[in-house]
Amino acid sequence: MRLIPVCSLTQPGIEVFATLTEAQLRNRLEPEKGVFIAESPKVIRVALDAGFEPLALLCEKRHIEGDAADIIARVGDIPIYTGERELLAQLTGYTLTRGVLCAMRRPQPKSVEEVCQEARRIVVIEGVVDTTNIGAIFRSAAALGIDGVLLTTDSCDPLNRRAVRVSMGSVFLVPWAWIEPTTKGTDSHYTDRLRRLGFQTVAMALTDDSVGIDDPALTEATRLAIIMGTEGEGLPATTIQAADLVARIPMAHGVDSLNVAAASAVAFWQLRTRD
């Protein structure tokens, strides 16, 4: 193993864990050089199992022969930066979860068509910017039979460090892609694109004409795209109008709605394929 002791907060080579912003890690100008950070041994193992390429590890000294030992045995001859807990917390700005971070190469982005090709149930995440919600939606998607995830380009990056951690690595298990809200140069809404790919679309929203989430038109659909909206305002009127159906989750005790992550779990379970 190539152990490199961290002695200074300005030590060359550790910028990826300390000073680079999420936007710099993502590297929009040169996506093939993009990096993301996986945090905690369990999440790192899921990423490695899914075939992601490790670039460097940052590990508390006490975990070298402990929680991180099996990971170190798998990652080959990459730099393994190590130090005491207090110094590494100063470096990253937070206490490391289970003491291990791994910088990994971002995968080549998938197209909408690739994600949808064999899928029967997908979720479209529109305008959701909270990293915790993104991670939770991916975790539910992986657990409850969603075949793919599409995110509008104004949503949070699923490979954001916190989103990855909250998902417990589920962002590595469910294929996903970005989708533009409208087709470039036209007013064609993304639901039109999904219809051409064979999907019925359902917007999750509270409207006067929304159907119950157990409506047979939804549960019996051959291919279904479930559209979830932003945390505060929900889905825009243009999306609600463009969807084939609008559905609601019945509420009790005067509660008007659920958090988008909780609502997605309910929707995924109810609308899952049954065979």
C-alpha cells in the first residue's frame, strides 16, 4: 500500500478532499476528468462492487488495519492519505463518517434512452435541490423496484458527497441520466420524449382532478414514469398539465402532503411492477 502521512492542511495531493468545490469535482467543462467523493467504508464498498474507479483514499490512521483494511486491499497502488482524526476533520471541514473517504472517477454520463431502454418503472426528479432528499429518493428507488432515474438539469447532482452518503451507495445501483425540461429549440416538454419512449407519465401533485395512487390506470400501466417535484413548490403547472395523469397520496388528520423523499417511497411501493 502507498501510505502518505498528512502533516499539513496545505499538503499537495489532498486538494480533492479539502479545497475543491462540488462544481470543481464535477468538472462540467471536461466531464471525463470529473471526480466524486464516496464517504464511509460501506458506501465505498458498494461503489467498488459496482465497478467505479478509485483514485485516492483519505483514512484515519486507526482504520488502516481496521474498517478500511479490506478496501485498501482492493484499490491497488493509489495514494492513501492518512492522519489523526482531529487533523483530517480540520482538512475536510467535518468529522469523517467511519473515518474513510475515497475519491473516485465520475462515470461516463448515460443518455435518457439508455436508462429507459429496458425499464418499466422510472422516476423523474424535477427541480429537487436538497442533497438529503436526492439520496433518500435513490435509496427508495433501489429498494422498491424502480429501474431508472431521470433528473432535470436544475436538480442536485446525485454524486454530491452528501447525496451519495444518504443513499448508502444506491446512486451506484440504479442507472440515471439528466433530462432537459424542454427539447432544445422547441417548446416540447420532456414528457413528450418519454411518451415516444413508450412511457405513460404521472405527476405526483395535489390538484382537483388528481386520481388516487391506487388507480388501476397507474398500477396496471406497462411502462410508467413517476414525476416528483421540488421540496417547496412541488411540480410546476406546465409539468402537471403535460403529464398523462396526476396522482395524489391520500392524507389523514389534515396533513396536506409528505416530504418528497417520503412521498417517493410510498409512490414506488404502490406503483411497482407486480410480476
